Amino acid sequence: MPGQPVKNDPPFSEKIVVFLRQWAITLVLHKTAFEFIREHRPWRGLRSFGWILWAIVAAGALLSYQFFQEVFNAIGQLRTDQTSFSAGLASVFSLEKIGWMVQGSRKYLVMIVLELLVFYSIQKTLQITIGKKPDFSRRAFIDAEVRIFKVTILAWAMESVVRLLVVQIAMGMLHLDFLAKPAGFFIQSYFLGFALIDNYHECFELKVAESQQRTFRLATGVSVAAGMVAFCFMYVPLVGAVIATMLGAVVATLAMERFAPVTEVELAAIAFLKKKPRKKT
């Protein structure tokens, strides 16, 4: 019956084991994804979308601008004060200096700008791995771009709320401030991973709400691991954003196909629920 708990719902300890297994294997799958990209080159065909290449170039320039500005500023400071070279270099690569790229809503800006690369890479990966026919029409890419706006706004809003409740309020009340940064990293990794996984679900025509529920229910470990690595790669200047999105897209696809593939039975059930008329009250 709707609203009643599932009888065979696994205990919390088992859910933790499932999460850790997904998380660990998804991390390892990054090596598999790198080899997959090197062998199959899922970017093939992008030349037919010349404007996509320009978008990627513009995104790389945008992401590298502030980083190199900080580098040049640090070098200038080394010439005018007595700071040691090692200390100055450390300040250049400090998270505080380059955190602008991925803190808050800005990491979602990366997803928006490079969405076409993410969606294209996932479609190519599905075509290679399971033979799913891709849709490379301009209409499909426009729809994907519109959807990523909705998904990133949702992810940013939910991340902000969870951060407030967990990191600032709960941990503050329990005097666990030393866990604030790890918890914040974990939270934003999950929602960044969800933005990647949603592209996988979009290829099977799942709605955003269905994608959100399915990710939380079946692929939390995948989402955290994929988002964690993508988040770290965004710190790499020039090519980091491209690596983060393409590698993240392939990893999300391989991991979802391993742990939570969208089956024909599930698609049929979703289609049935969509067609089922609502009861009049």
C-alpha cells in the first residue's frame, strides 16, 4: 500500500555496507573509465557541433582566468616582500585561493557550460556498452541544456539546505566543528554527482524528480564517489573542467550500469504510472 514501509527494507548497517561498496568500486572505476575514454574516444563526432568546441574552449578560459590571476599576484608579492618562495607557492595553490571555481553555485556553472559534453559522452558510452541508440539531434541537446538548469538549481538549493541543517546547525550544537569541512565536502560531492547521474537518467527519459529519488535510493555511493573526483579535477587549471565532466560522465554511466541500471520493467512501470488517471476526490 502507498505510504507504508517496504517490508524487505534492509537494515541501516546493510545500507552502509552497500554505500561503501558502491563508493569504493566507483572510485576504482575511474581508472576503467580513463581506459575506456582512451580506447573508444567518446568525443568523436563533436566536430559536427563546432559551437560545442567553442563552448568548451570558452569554459576552459573562464575557469583558468582566476587561477592564473592568483599565480601572477603571488609572483608579484614574492618580488616585493620577504616571503619565501615555498610559502608563496603554497599560498597560490591553497584551497582558499582557487576555491572560487567550485564553491557554492560556481561548480554547477561548470556543469551548465559543459553540459553538452557530458550529455554527448554519456550517450556515446551507452551506445558502446549496451547498444542504446543515441539522439544527437540539436533538439536533444537543447532539451539537455534546459534540464541542466533545472537540475543545478535544485542541486544547489538542496545542498545549501543540507549544509545549513547538518554542518552549521547540527554539528554546531554538537560541537563537531572539526567535521564541518569533511561533511561539507561529502555533501557537495553527492549533489555534484547527482547532476552527472541525472544525465544518465535523462537518456532513459526519466523526469528530474524520478532521477532524484532513484539516485538517493539506489546510487548514493556512486553519486558521492563520482562527484568527489569531479570536484577535485575542477581544481586543475586549463583542462580540469573538461576532464572532470567527461571522466565524470563516463564513470557515472559505467557505475550506474553496474549498480542501478534502468531496466525495461522499470521503464514500463514508470510509463504505466504516468498514464494512470488520478482518482477524483
